[in-house]
Amino acid sequence: MERTLAIIKPDAVAARSTGSILQRAEAAGFSIVAMRLVWLSKTDAEGFYAVHRERPFFSDLTTFMSSGPSVVLALAAPDAIKRWRALMGATDPAQAEEGCLRREFGRSIENNATHGSDGSETAAFELNYFFRGLELG
Ligand code: GDP
């Protein structure tokens, strides 16, 4: 079993897509280990995306991520990191394959509905950013 940190981003929560995305995650075989609704501050979002601070879209991204509540999730499955990223699809919803979450629920390269850790070190950092050890069991 592997764990990954997933986020239902503010655009998808505002669009009331949370239930549909959770259903898709469970149907694809992910177990929900921990889950919380959080309204990130700009500083919280900057800390979460610190690796992107040199990217040109960093300011827009952190403004978007602090624009409303998100749902943060610890998901578990065999090969969870790779499989959750495959279920999300490409960063840009227009490039994501048919049937992927970002294709279905995303609106733009920034408002792309979901996040997923991109590797095991990132997953460890991101899970720890949102959840205490106790909550992860
Ligand atoms: P991911 O791993 O697929 O989420 O993609 P990245 O790590 O490259 O980017 C992190 C997040 O920044 C993405 O999920 C988007 O929300 C946002 N993002 C990525 N590229 C762009 C861009 O070119 N412009 C803007 N405004 N946001 C972007």
C-alpha cells in the first residue's frame, strides 16, 4: 500500500464537484485514510507550493489556492502516487485524456480541479503538511 496527498481544489469545491470526485476516487480503488476541508491562507498555499516559488505562475497559483475552501485527502492504494496522477490526467484539462478528472472537472491549466503528489518524497512532505501522524493511523 502507498499513500498520496490529493486535493480537491477551490474551483471544484465551489462547483460542488467534491462528492463526484470522491466517488471517482473510491470507484478507482483508493481508500480515504484522512480528509479535511481547509481554507488555505496565501501563506499556507505558498508553503505548500514552495518548490514552485520561482515559476512565473506562483503568485496566481497561490492566490487561486487561497480563494476558497479545498478538500485535502490522504489516499491509499497500491502504487497510489502514480495511479492518482493517471486518474487526474494532464495538468492542462484540454490535454487530459477522456475520462480523467481534470478533463471532466477542470476549466483551465490553473483551475484544474485536483492535485496529486508527484513522487514519494513530495508525498511524505505534503501528507505531513496537512495531517498529523495520529490522523494517518
Ligand atoms: P501538476 O503536478 O500537474 O499539478 O502540475 P505542476 O506541478 O506543474 O503545477 C502545479 C499547479 O500549478 C498546477 O496543478 C496548476 O494548478 C498550476 N499551473 C501549472 N502550470 C500553470 C501555468 O502555466 N499557469 C498557471 N496560471 N497555473 C499553472
